[in-house]
Amino acid sequence: MKALRNYLDKIKPNFEEGGKFEKLHSTFEAFETLLFVPDTTTKGGTHVKDVVDLKRTMAVVVMAVMPALLFGMWNVGYQHFLSVGQEMSFWPTFWYGFLRVFPIVIVSYVTGLGIEFGFAQWRGHEVNEGFLVTGMLIPLIVPVDTPLWMIVVAVAFSVVIGKEVFGGTGMNIWNPALLTRAFLFFAYPSKMSGDTVWISGLSKGEGVVDGFSGATPLGQAITGHIDVSLWDSFIGIIPGSIGETSTVAILIGAAILLYTGIANWKIMVSVFVGGYLMAVVFHAIGASYLMHIEPIMQLCLGGFAFGAVFMATDPVSATRTEKGKWIYGFLIGVFAILIRVFNPAYPEGMMLAILLMNTFAPLIDHFVVQGNIKRRLKRAKMVS
Amino acid sequence: MSEVIKIKRGLDIPLLGSVDSQYGKADLPELFAIKPIDFHGLIPKMERKVGEKVKAGTILFHDKNRPEVKFVSPVSGELVAVNRGERRKILEIVVKSDGANEKKNLGKADLSKTSKEEIVEKMLNSGVWPSVRQRPYDIIANPADTPKAFFISGFDSAPLAPDYDFILTGQEKEFQTGIDVLRKLSDDNVHIGISAESASKVYKETNGVTLHSFAGKHPAGNVGIQIHHVQPICKGDVVWVTQPQDVVTIGKLFADGVYDASRVVALSGSMVEKSAYFKTKLGASIAPLVKNNLKQDNVRYISGNVLTGTRIESDGYLGYYHSQVTVIPEGNYHEFMGWALPGFGKYSVSRTFFSWFCKKKKYDLDSNMHGGKRAFVVSGQYEKVLPMDILPEFLFKAIITEDIDKMEQLGIYEIAEEDVALCEFVCTSKINLQNIVREGLDLMIKEVG
């Protein structure tokens, strides 16, 4: 490590002002601080600091996503072989999925980080870690057969328009990963919906066994039946976006996020509560097949669980007051099911619900802040 | 008094190096200094020249904006230096002690026959006035104001803080006299916040004060937090505050007619070989305390505690409002992949490091930043360590955007830098929040006054 450190110290002057590679200063810094926590000490203010920083925070989130990613890779393989009617053992199945999913991960990271590095250099900032998580979430919420060039375009759109124009991580209004998904959905609807995009190889017309449709359970539901059991959808052996099929893998991630204290439990809980209550109400009405789905099943289908755990809890685009978090989460749950039931053309109710509430988060916060101000004023009158 | 006010939010940082309840022996230093930078918004105007002889209680300089606020020498001797920094800003006014400790006679006073105005006059001229600070703004009190109340926090809950029960034992009489002076200043409205967990014998035996008992973690001992829970400050209110040892100094002024700058200081921190309390004086050089008393050389000396203290050199001077010197390791090292390692021995409030395995452990924290500065990303962190009905993040953002109305509405009058020190400690984005609050307070002074 000493040698590496010495080497970095040796080449560092090249990247500083007046150096040969001055233009790559932010890039160098990003890699240097990735390798070594910098030796900067506190100046003014507190003399000691909590060891947690944004790198650590983001690294833990990426870790929490891993179960969903790994399961997603296996499921891609599983669904593919199911569609062509082959029996495969575990490793070949996983390997097939890995080969399909890994390129998406790489493309997402390279595109997003490339843009982030550029902006950081342009602004003279340090590279922000936010995209470490975004870049990992994007592959998990797209259908496996999404062409890579579309991912490049969508990532570029969401990083530039969704984030950098507002000032980078911490300033954005919408969750960048969901913005990518929304961009794909609205820009290339034919590639993002239908029955074939969810299974690798299906859209290219590879051989299909009789009776295999490839439709997601929600896709099926529109036509009035669901083939999968609650158990299947809880485990995740159903067609769907890469990482969002397995509720159990997502819950493992949720446990990590909650235990480490990174994700807000209030948001997570209230999303599930909001969604569940809405589903119960619809179940009681039961006017259509989509309404009729068991409430628990509703929470296991589509992107609901994934959105609740990894998307709604993004602190930047969520409400920032504690009270606001209850409201925000609850409304996401309610709207997700509402959109799902009443607008089957957009089966991804969760995505739209979160983006909608992202938009309203500052308004919710505004009311909570006004409440605080009013309470403080009242207290002033009481005292005097 | 009967009911205990529970402070539910806060954090006691488990630091190594708390101070042992014993007095250590160290010589009084030769050099003493008053540092104008300890007082916010002060522009010093010298009244003595370098080379002049002074006594304890001789005026050294006054505030250019408020000439009635004067600062005196803590010891007798010679004014040897006026150390300046950038743009000739005065940093330290250094007095070399002659060891005689001659005190200027300032005259005793019979409190029952002294009016409030005379008391203020006497405190101003004898140099004890700067120990009285005001809320809002956390600056030296304006002698022309009439405070709504006088508040003293009787205990310090900051990391490795000194125990005032220990310090005040034996000074009960002077403390009572000091309190009587403060009662006159505030129409007999003096409050002391005491810790529900300690004996607080001196305070309980003091006459004429209202005691409030607080239980909970730091910042329960911050006077601003106590005021917030007892008599919150609203727009237009002024509350005066001071510290227990300053009450004793005020008491001695009225009882004995001299300026006695004696101060008990706790020497703490993980890098100190032998921690103890030391009897020294205000503005004393810390050199005799730390000489041959350290575990290693690469250390940081702090006048005050690790959250709010001022960084000083090994021969630096004790700050005006400090009763504590802390020595911690300097953190100027690179750590390979530090953010990715399990981190068994590292302290974090979040459970992102594996140190939650060993709950009871105390930590030897150093001055490393542990990361780079970022925008506000994580939410809900600050609220957990700020026990006030204030939305910290929104207040900080109001300050950054210089929105005076919002600052007022969101509680700028109630807050001081020290109250947000814990927010700064836990901040994932490593934002210098105490600075932000100071800028906000300065802006309010300028715009609202």
C-alpha cells in the first residue's frame, strides 16, 4: 500500500493546477479518494468527526442491492430456459443471466460516471458518489432485453437533465434512476412494454415452448387472470424487470438499509401501509380483476417492493422533514396501487407514483415547516 | 425543580481520556494572553502599549464598537506582545507574569446599597463584563439591555467535560455572592440548570435561584438547550448567560474588591498521560500542563472540548470561556480503502461500520475528516442530536440563502454555534454547520441588531 501511496504522491502534481493533466483533476481526485481516505484534518468547527461519509453510505446501499441483483441474474437465466423449454442446473442458469445483465451494469456506470466526472471537472467539485447507487439501480429496473444504446441515452438524459442541471447529487428533484426508467418507458414504449421484453431472447423470436407467454403477472392481470402463485411472486421466479421480481431478496436489502440506519424506516413502512390499505379498499370493492388481486399479492407484484425499499427512500428526492416522510411514503403506496388498478396501460404504477411524490415532496415539507413556524409563534404568544 | 426535564435527543460521544477527579501539580506559566478572537464581533482597541507594566485588573483594551466593554490583564507583569495575523488583525495580547500576582484595588461593594447601574459600571470597569453573554447571538451582553432572565448551566455535558461539582467545592461563598450580583442585574430572576445525575450540592445550597433539573445526553448541558426548554427566546427577548466559574470571579470582585482570574481547568483527552484538574488562571499558556505529559507528538491541542473548542499550539493560551484543555491525536494520514473496510474500531452513529459489535467501547478519535465535503444528502441526521423544536436543515438552508424572515421564523434567536456542534459531528456530508450558524448570527446582528 505504501508503494501505491508513494506512486500517487509522485504523479499527483501532474493533476494539480498548472500540471500536465490539470483537466483531469477531478477524475484523479475521485480515484485517489477511492483508494485512500484523504489525510485532511478538521479545520474550525468540531475537531472530531463521525467516520461515516457519503462513500460509505453509498457503498452500503450498493451492498444492500446485491441480493436483488444476484437473484435477478439467476432469474433472467431461469426465465430464458423456461421459455425455450430447457432444464438447466444452477450455475449455467446464473451464468446466462450474468452475461445478459452485466453489460447493462457496465453501460449504466460508464455512461453515468463519465458524465459526472465531466461535470465535476467543469464545476471544480469533487466527484459525488450519488451515481454509485443510481448506476446500480438502473440495471435492476429495466427489462432485460432493453437495447444497450437505449440505456446510454436514458442514463445520459437522467444524469444531465435530471441531476446535473440542478447542481448535482443533493440538488436533484427526481430520483435519477427512476427518471431513466421513465424516459425509457415514454421514449420507447414499444420496447418497454408488451409480453416479450421481460424474457431474454424472447423479443428476438427465439423458440418458445407452447403456452409460455412471457407476460409479467401484472400484464396478465389486465387480461383477467394471474398464473403465478403468491409464493412464486414472493420468491421472485416470475417475469419482470431484472432486479424487482424477488420480494425476498429486496427484503434482505431492506434489512441491511434499516439496520445500518441509512434508509428511513418511516418512508419504507408508510409506503407498504399506504399500498396495503389501498389494495384492501380495492379488494373490498372488487369491480375489476386488478382490483380483485389479494392485497398481499399486490405488494409482491411489479416494482412495488423494490420501489418502496430502494427508490422511495432516496433521501434527496424524498421529503426531508420527519413528519413529511410519513405523508410522502403513504401517498406513494396509495398512488402506486391506484395507478396500477385504474390505468392498466401504465402497469408500472410504482415508478409514476414515486416520481409524482418526488415532485410534491417540497410541498409536503413546506407545510410541515409552516406547521413548525406556527407552533413556534404560538409558543411566543403563550410566554409573553 | 421537582420535575426533571428529560432531554430525549442527543449524543454522548464515547471518547477515551476523561478527566480524573484530582488536582494535578503544575507551575503557573510565565505567559498569559487575552485573545480578541474569542469574542464574536469584537474589534479591539489597545489602551496599553507593549512594554507597559500592568496589574491583575489593569485594562488592556476595549471594544471599538462598544468602548464601555473593557478587557483586563489576568496577572501582574508586563505587556510583552500584541500578536497579529492576516491584515494586522489582533490575535493575542500577551502579558508576561512577574510572579507577584499584584492585584489592582477595584474597591469592595456592599450589594444592598448598590444600584443595578452601579453594579454594571463596576463590572464593566473591572473587566468581568465579557463573561456575561447574551442570547440571542451568543455575544458579549449589551450593558444597556434589561435581560428577561439570567441563565447558568451548572454542568457541562460535552465530551470529556470538567465536573463543576468538583471545581466549585470550596468556593460556595464566592459563588453565592456572585449569584446575588446576577440577581440584581436580572430583577431577581436567576436560573441554574443542573444535572439530574449529579449531586449539585453547591447549587442546591445557593439561595435565590431557580433550579431546573435536566436528564439526558449532550447537549443537555448547553445553556441554549436549557433555555429552550424552560423559557424559550422569542423575537425581542434577551437572556443573559454566564458560566459557574465566572460567577465565582464576579463574587470575588464584589466581596474582595479585586479581579481574581483564577480558573480550574480540566486537562483531558486520549493523548494525555496524566489527566487532572489544574488551578491556573484565565488566558494561561497551556505549556506547563502538557509538557512531558503526552503519549505521542503528533497531537492536536484544543482549548475547550472536541466539539466547540479552539485549536491552539503546544504553548498556546486558554480561551476566555474555556475550562478544559483536550489533547487528541492528529489525523493527518491516508487510509487505504478506509470507506470500504469493515471498520471494527471506528466510531459512527450510523451502523455502517462493524463497530456496533462492541457497544460499550470507548474510542480514541482523531482529527481526520473521514471524507470530503458534499451537499446535503442524508436527511434526518441532525434532528436526532438537536433537542429543540427546530428544523435544523431548513434553518441552515435559510441561513445559506440569507433569508432573514425564514431564519427568524425557524429559530435563529434560540440557537448558538455550540448547539449544532453535534449535528456537525454526525454530518455525512462533512458540512461545517457551526460556521453556517455563526454567519447567520452575524447577518442577524448586522440586519436586525
